[in-house]
Amino acid sequence: MTRTHWAAVTAVVLALLFAGAATVASAGNGGFAAADRAPTGASADAGFARDMSVHHQQAVEMSFIVRDRTQDEEVRRLAYDIANTQANQRGMMLGWLDLWGLPKVSADTEPMAWMSTGGDGSSPGADRSGHSGHSGHAGHQAEDGSLMPGMATKSDLERLSRLSGKQAEILYLQLMIIHHNGGIDMAKGCVEQCEVGVERDLAQGMVDAQASEVELMVDLLHKRGAEPRP
């Protein structure tokens, strides 16, 4: 198996461990997910948990890739923090889906379709360039393996796996800025639409933390004589 495959396997194992812990912890959390109050499969709560779990998994994968492709301590530390945090959060969201008795994958639902039910009738989201804003339509058209706004394409990931040193650092930072911006817009959608308080709190925490990391990554790019992708 390649290092990327081992990274993906490790991330899955971490997520499953966290999912089990989250399920146990949530069960005793004031009964917020009692059967008569559990979100439905079509709810924003379920949609966010499913879609953000997928979004986070790619961030974990990219972070493991760059840790193998550079010796720069700043970038390696950032990549470790992102991988650790997002694997943890992914486990919590998968645990909630288990607790609610809902599937982790919904084959009949387009990614981010739940965001089309915004209060103003628009669909919050980020475009492929990573800019925040309202996309104005439900779901997302896959682009070379990019399942949701902000997610890297297969070509992006293949290129990152081939680069090393400063070039790998720059591409990782550029891709992760776009990835974070897409995640921020999705998390804002949950803050506006999710009904489970603990999930809204998690989503707001994602918005705040990832916005701060975007600022850090822009600074790291500038130190390397590079700019975020337009």
C-alpha cells in the first residue's frame, strides 16, 4: 500500500474510534437525540453531518500526504493539527448519525442539497475557487472527483502526491485554503439551519477555527512567495 493509502486507512480508523466515543457520550447528553426528537434523514442536521464528514476526510488525507512530502515544521505542525481536529470532528458527526439511526451515506441525495432550504430560498455555498457566498442552487456538480465546493479534484491530489518540499507546501496551502472556505460556508449553513444545539455549536466552532487557519495559511504562502488561488 502507498503512504496515501495508509494515511486514508489511519484516518478512517481514527474516525471510527471517535464515532464510537461520540455515540456513548451523546447518549448521556441530556437526551438531545431521543427517538422522538432525532433529526430526519432529509434534515439539515443529517445532511450536514454526512457531507461535512466527507469534506473532513479529504482534509485529513491531504494533510497526511503533505506531512510525507515536506520537512518544514510549520507546515507539518499545521497539517497534523488539521488532521487531528477534523478526524475528531468527523467521528463526532458519524457518531450522531448512528445515534439518530440514520445512514452515513445517502445515495439518493445530492451532496449539499440540504442547503437549498435556506430561509431566503437560496443555497449557501462556496464556488470552486473557494470564495464565500451563495451558490443559488442545490447540490453540487462533481468536477474531476470534487464532490463538494472547496474539495480538491483527483488531479489536485495526484499532483500533491508527486511534489515535495516547497512546491508541495505551496500547493497544499492553496488547496487547503479553498477547502476551508468551502467548509466554512457549509458550516454557516448548519449554524443557520440545524436544529440540534450541540451540532450548531460544533459548526460555529468550525467557522471560527477554519477562518483563523485560512489567515495563517495565507501568511505561510506569502512567506514562500506565493498567493492563494483566485
